[in-house]
Amino acid sequence: NAGVTQTPKFQVLKTGQSMTLQCAQDMNHEYMSWYRQDPGMGLRLIHYSVGAGITDQGEVPNGYNVSRSTTEDFPLRLLSAAPSQTSVYFCASSFEGSGNTIYFGEGSWLTVV
Amino acid sequence: AQSVAQPEDQVNVAEGNPLTVKCTYSVSGNPYLFWYVQYPNRGLQFLLKYITGDNLVKGSYGFEAEFNKSQTSFHLKKPSALVSDSALYFCAVKWSGAGSYQLTFGKGTKLSVIP
């Protein structure tokens, strides 16, 4: 039972480089999202998707891009990495509906130098 | 707008003593409330949630939380703390209306259980 799987676990980027964080879930969840976690700030929503082909911005979308071509996958792209994007990134998923529990992946630790 | 406050950055408790991690929230309309726990270098694990019904919610690992609408609070409690409960705890809120997708988190409370 894999749940929400994120890769890579750790990554170091140089300023200006681009990269993609991968996220996959095997629970047939309609809703998927990306959060970033920064010290003393909790988790903040970057982008989310309510189904294949449908995405929307969260609280902190600038500098990130997403797409949802399948129900299972929801990659997060950093277009031109900046030191301010050094953070821990979490992918999450749930069945659609406000009361449903959101399940999180193990996280991706990203450092931009 | 919705928000969550966890007023304590850190809570220290002796092993075997009861523990409380505080959470207050602000949301328009009825809230859905969640608690998550995060161990070092790990993802968030779901502990419990309040959707409707009984104000006392029981969750994983012996934790429970009490929803108090008048005080807009959802404090996490456990009768007897274990050293293994030491972790970072997050309270989160979501508006219960249709089309509500954003889970808003507090800043987290670090719980240290002292042997």
C-alpha cells in the first residue's frame, strides 16, 4: 500500500536551474495538492488539482507550475530556482469533499544555492 | 479567510503526565478541524479530525481532541504522555462548504516528552 509517493527525497539546485518534483498516489484520489513547509510558518498551499486536467493556484504559487494529465500523478515544476524556494515540499491527496482526510507524502527536501 | 493559531511553539511534559497542545481557529461558517503529527524528516501523519457530531474526537495513538465552538478551539490531549509522542504537531482547519479545498495549517507545536 504505497499511498502518496514523492521523488526525489533530497535535491540541491543552483540558482536559475529548473527541476520537477514527482508525486504519485495509488488511492484513486481526485484531489491532489502541493504544500511547502518553512520553519515557523506551518504548511502553505502552492497549487492543487481536483481532477485530471484541472489545476488551480493556492496561497504561494509564484515560481511553480503544475499539470495533471492523469489521476495518479501531479508533478511540481520549479521554473527557475531561487534561494527563497529552499524548503520542504509535501504532496498530498484525498477523495473530493471537504471532510475527507488529506494524506501526505514523505516530503522532498530542496536546497537552492 | 480562515486561520489557525497554535499559541505555544513548544510544550514540555514529563512522561506519564497528561498533555495538551492548544489550537484555536477562525473560519467563516462551520469548520472541519484536523490534527497531524510530524516526526523528524518524515511526512505528516493524520491523527484525528472533527467533522460533525460528538465534540470529543478520539484518534490514533491514544490522542483525543475536544471541539469547542464557543471558544473556537480544538485542543489536542492525551491522558498519559510517552517519550515516543515527542514530535511536531499541526492543527489545521478547512471550511466545510462545497468547493473548499484549502487546508490551512497552524505554525506547529513541538512536543517534548521528558523521561
